[in-house]
Amino acid sequence: MNIQVILVIILFAAAIFYIGKMMYKSIASKKSCGGNCKCGVDFSGIEPGKPHK
């Protein structure tokens, strides 16, 4: 095999792995969006306007 073919195969495999990882993360995070925005946090036990101690 040619070195160029080997490099293309490695890059293709890395791209497939990266896309698969992104798809898994989007499917696996059911409670929140997967970011750091705290959109999946349950605030039902906190009264509004009450200062935190």
C-alpha cells in the first residue's frame, strides 16, 4: 500500500469515529443538552425570591 492511501484511511477512520462520538453524545444526554448551561437542572425544590444561605 502507498503511504498516501494509508493516511487517507486513517483520516477517514478518525472522521467516522468523531461523527459517531458526536451522535452518541447527542443521543445519550436525555436530561439535558449536554452543555454547561444547566438546562436539565431540577429547580422544583427551590422557592423563588428566597436567598441562599
